[in-house]
Amino acid sequence: MPVTPKQSGRVAPLNQPRMFSRSSSSGGLGGGGSLPWHSFPLRGSLLRSPPGRSHHLVHSFASTSGGKGGVSPPLGPSDAYPTSSPCGLFERLHSSRRGLGTRGEEEAPPMLDLDGVANEAEATAQTMPRGELENAVKELDMENLMLKSVVLRGREELIKLQDGMRETYETAEKEGENIANHLTRRLNAVQHKKAQLEARLHREEAMKAEQEQKLLDLKLSSFNLSKRVQHEEEETLAALTHRLQQLQTQRQDFESLLSEQSSSLQQLQELVEGLQTQTGSGHVPLKPPEGAVEAGGDTTPSNAEDMTSAEQLSLQTGTLEHADPASDPQEMLQVLKQEVAFVEKLQHDAFERGERYRLKQKELEERISHAEHQRRSGHLSLEGIHHELAESTAVAWELGSTAKIAREVQTGRQIHARSPTGSITSGSHGFETPMGVAESPGDLTTGSGNPRSSPASPLR
């Protein structure tokens, strides 16, 4: 029998042969073909717990040996171990399919000494009669066939379980990929929205800074304009006051000149009357000019000839009052009228300029109030954008953490699925985990697919 010695002193079989071969040449021990068992843990479990057999063979051994020497023969390999049912065999088969790490951690069971078992079987076979030995061989063959059928059924069930586990793994992987893709798309959408909100926030901040600068410029221009208007009003008031004083002084001068002119005209009238009386011409005294009558209040009738003679007389006497505008009452009245019209025009211009300044000041105040209103509305919109940006950042962080957990779970599931010694228990634990991951996106989203934590956006 080929065996491989171990360093610990125990031996392990390379290929488990049948203890009793069914051959046509002989009915004793034989080295027939081995069982087609491909699993080393399965062979070890069968060696440690061989199948049960009936006890009449043991009784026959006892009776035979008792008849000869009264000493019971040594038990065979099938009697030295307790019997086990096919269910127990399947449980041992299931437990033998554990992972390498679990098998390494547990203590290895003791191996069977095949040489000792073979020697015991040979000794027992030599002490048994031929008929009982043939019956024992037949029973062992029947048990062997039963074990083969049990092993085949176990293999079929194992293949079915492996196929079902493979399908379950594939379904779980597809679901995990779908969940990861959905979370990735959600994360990309939230990141894109966050980038848009940040860009809009930058634009709003730039617009706010520009509006604040415009508001400062408007306030400065309004302040400068008010100072300029006040300065011009003061200058205009001072100029008008000075001009009024000058006009009052000129009026007083004109009044004094008019009084002197009226007295000189009266003297001239008296002189003309005296000359007419001396010459005896008998003409009526000359009428004073209209300006003199209006100024002095004298009303003396005259005609055009007396007027011309009076003018000639005044020219002959060498009076040069007409050379100066102040000497002529008409010219003085015209000058006074022009001055009054000029002052009225200045007053009208000053009033119009004041009205224009007031309108411009009102317009500037309206623009300042409009800019203040825009600034307040921009501040409110900036607060709303900051709030929405904070909520989007929180949602993006939650989605990122969920996607990371899903990727870690999927990676662990792939590692368990690719492990050659993964057990059915670990496989079931592996595909239970994606269900929890599949439930987690439902906590993040409502029926419409929108995040629960994010309220209605003010930008929409």
C-alpha cells in the first residue's frame, strides 16, 4: 500500500484502496482499484468514520473465536469506529469544505494507521471461516455500493449548490454593480450641481462687489455734486447780493441826478421865459421834456418849435449833459430796465439751475435706493446659495461614503467568490451583504429618486 510518511510520525494515504476487493479469482483480501474520490478531506472523513455494518459478523467472530480459544478477535477497521448515517456523511463533507484559514486554525485530527488496519484485517480474515468471510465481503461490497451512491448523491447536491451559489453570486454582483453605477451617477450629478453652484456663487460675489463699487461711486459723486451745488448756490447768492447792492447804489445816484436835472430844467425854463419877455416875441413858454415831467412832476405846456429852440439854446449854452447816459432820463430809464431785466434773467437762470440740481439729486437718491435694494436682494440670494451649497456638499459626502462602502463590500464579495475553498456558509454570508447595500440607497432616496435630506432649492 503506497503511503507518504509525515514529519510528525503519522502517515497519509496518497490513494485509498479498497480493503476487500471483489474479484472472481479469490474471495480473500485483494488490492483492487481505488474509489474515485477526488477530495482529500472526504477520504479522511470516511477513514475516520467508516460506514456502519450489521453486528452479526461481530457475533460470528465472537462465537468462532469463543469456540476455539475463548478470546475475542481484534475488531476490524469497520468495527473499530462508530457508524454514521448518510446525513452525517454529508455534514462531514460540508464541514470539510471550509476555508484554508479555518482549517489551519483548527487542530488537525489524527490520521489512521493503514498498516495496522491492514494487519488487523488480515489476522481477522485468517481466523474466520470461508463462508463467513464471503458473507463479510458481500456485506462490505454492499456497504461500499451504498457509500458510492451516497457520495454520488452528495456530489450531485454539491454541484447543484455550487451552481445555485454561482448564480446567486452573479446576481449579487450584477445588483452590486447596478447599485455602484447608480451611486456613481448620483455622485457625479451632485458634484456637477455643486460645481454649478460654486460658479454661480463666484458670479454673484463678483456682481455683488461690482454693485458695491458702483454704490460707493454713486455716493461719492452725489456727495461731490451736493458740495458743488451748495458752493455754486453760495457763489450765486453772493454775486446776486453784490449786484443788488450795486443796483441800489446806481439807483440812488440816478435819483440824485434826476433831481439835479429837474432843477436845471426849471432854471432853463425860467431863463427862456425871461429871454422871451425881453425880446417881446409873445411865444408861449416851452414845455419841459416828458422824462423831466415824469421825474420832477412839473407840467408846463409847450410846442415843437419851443422844444427845438430850447434844444438849440441848451446846445448854445454848452451844456453837455447828453454826452453822459446819466444826464439823459430816458437813457437812465433804459439802463435801469436793462439792469432789472438782467437781474431777473440771472434769477431765472439760478432758479432753473436749482431745479435741475434738485431733479438730479432726486435721481441720484433714487439710484442709490435702487442700488441698496439690489444689494440687499443679492445678499439674500447669496445666503440661499451658501445654504444650498452646504446641503449639496453634505449629500455628496453621504453618497461618496455610501459608494465607498458598496465598493468595499463588492470587493470582499469578489474575494470570497474567487476563493477556491470558500464554504457554503461564507458564500451565503457574502451574498447577504449586498442586500444590506441594496437597502442603503433606499434610505438616501425617496420614491422619486431625490435626496431626502436636501430641501427644495431656492434656485429652482
